[in-house]
Amino acid sequence: MAKHNHVPRDSMSLQKEDFPCDITADTYPSDEEPTEQSDFDLELELAINKPLPNKPARLKPIFPAQEIDLDFLKLGVSKPIPPDPSPANLILSELPNKVLTTLCTHLELDSLLALRSTNRPLRRELAPNFNALFTRVKICLTPRSLALLEALSIHEEIAAKIEHMTIGTETLSQYLICMENMEGDEEVVEEQRRQFAAVLNEENDARTFMADALTGCLMRLPNLHTILIEDRPVQKPASSSSSAPSEYRTFMGSAHISRRTGIDFSWNGPYDNTFPSWSRQYTFIAVFCTLRNLRIMGSVVTLDLLVGGYEDTEGTVRLCEPFDHTKRIAREAMVRHLSCLDFRDVDQQGSWVRGLRDIHSALMTARGV
């Protein structure tokens, strides 16, 4: 088996809070001390494919104990709970595990994250609820995103939950025009451009081993069965016959990069005639190579494609052909792995789109679908 390179973390100055706190025993100084929300927890909603919020807010600690409905907490308990004249003395971590886990399945994401950050006992008790949020994750091929995926993949309980993975085609080189046209305080913008140049260099340096690093992570996900390669939507598409959702779904690691650079990752134009098509094509080819590596190692994963375009300076949506489907590596990925194919925001009468649709139709016919 080939030796896979890991994503270098030192160059990104990753901190302990970037990773699931269940991994380390030194996260909290005491069992009862409230804790700050970690970057990893704040980026959790990115992992489960929620739309990008307008202003991501830092989550607050657990809701006040006196607001808890004691009658509701009695549900599912084998013996009646005697009335407590002082509800503020209720200790959630002393509830039976099954009751606590059941209650927390009804919590919103921010409430669950706030609750599990209260103290170490609750963090342990809520591990099943937390781990269950990772059934679907989204990454892109940046060092930061892959480092977070690697953290998930070495956490056995979380790794076993991941079944569907979306890989976005966003790469930092696609935002060069956006950075050049950024407006605001001169000093702030200058610092954001400096930070952008730094993370762009990190991304470029990592391209030589990105596919191997991705393969190494995916090999540790025993229940992964679907990979979706997804182009981000055009914000103002002229027309579309696709049923695909139009909202942009952020990826793990994007919050950190956005804080450093000010990038809005949903931006998809207007581009001039210098759209970096090679950067979008790189993601498709890297995933095709990863699928081949997984297949050689005995792991077969289904591939879905959601292909989109970008907006030019005239407001027209143009297609960046992401790969040549006549080439061996692409055709092999289609024949062996392709399941669902969809397009959004682009003219579906073009020769490349029609060619790919013909391949997909032939495959579905041959499989009797």
C-alpha cells in the first residue's frame, strides 16, 4: 500500500480548538468549568451543509437551568421524579444517558453545541448526538479543509458516521478578482490581501500531494458510500431547468479562511475573460484519481456530479468544462462510479453537456436503471 502524505498543519498554525475536543483530555481545566466555543464547533454547521449565514454568531453557553421544563424531563424515566422545589439545582449530566440523548435530539444545532461546551461530563454524554451530525460533510481541496477532514477521519466514532461527502470546486485562485476589487478601509483590505496571498501559497504548495492526502482520509471512513462533486451556484442565473438547490453550502475550514481574508465563498462572478478554469478542473481530476485509488484498495464509492457555471462581466452564465469526458481517467470514473448527474445555471444544449448526458443515459440503461 502506498504511503499517504498527511496535510501539513504547522504551516497553517492549526490550534487544538480546530479539532473535536473529544480527541484530547486536556481541553478543560475542570469538569464543571464552562468553555468557549471552538473554531471546530463553529464550523460544524458548514460540515452538515447548512446555507451560509449572513453573520455567523459566536454561540453562548448553556441556556439557564430554571427554564428547563421538569415535567418534560420526566418522560422516558422508569421511576417518577419527585418534585424539586429548586429547579436551578437540576444537574443535566446526572440524567440517565438514554433520557439525555433523547432530549438532545430535539435541540437546534446552536443549542446542542452550547450545551456540550458547558462541562466535560455533558460533552461525554452528548457525544452520540454530536457524532450523528456528521452523516453529511462538505470539504474543498484546501489544506485547511483537508486538515479538518483528517481530524474527523482519525476520530473513529465520527468517522463511522460519515456516509455522504460533498467536495466543492472552490479554490482560492478563483477569488483573485474578488480580492483585487475588494473595498473598505485601506489598512484592513491590505491586511486581508496579505493573508489571502499566504493561504493561496499554502494551497498551491499542497497540490502535489492533495489527492494522496484525500485518499488517506477517505480510507478511514468505513461507511462512506457517496461523493458529490459540486460547483457553487451563480448568484443571479439567467435561467435554469435544474431542480438543484440554489443556495450556497459552505465547507469545513471556510470560516477560518473568511476571517483571515474577508472572502465571501459564495461569490461566483462577474469574471472577465481570465476565469481560472484549470483550478476548477483540478478538483474533478483529483477526485477521479482518488476514486481509482480507493477502488484499487477495495473500496468502491458512488459518484454524483452537480456541474455549474460562472457569471461573466456581461451577466451571462458561462460553463467551465470541468473535464474531458473522452479521456481515460474521466471516462473510467464515469463508467465505474457515476450515479446522479445534474446541472444548474448553465445552458444544457451545449455539446459538452449533451455528451456527458449521453454517457450517463447509456450507463443507466446498461445498469437497468
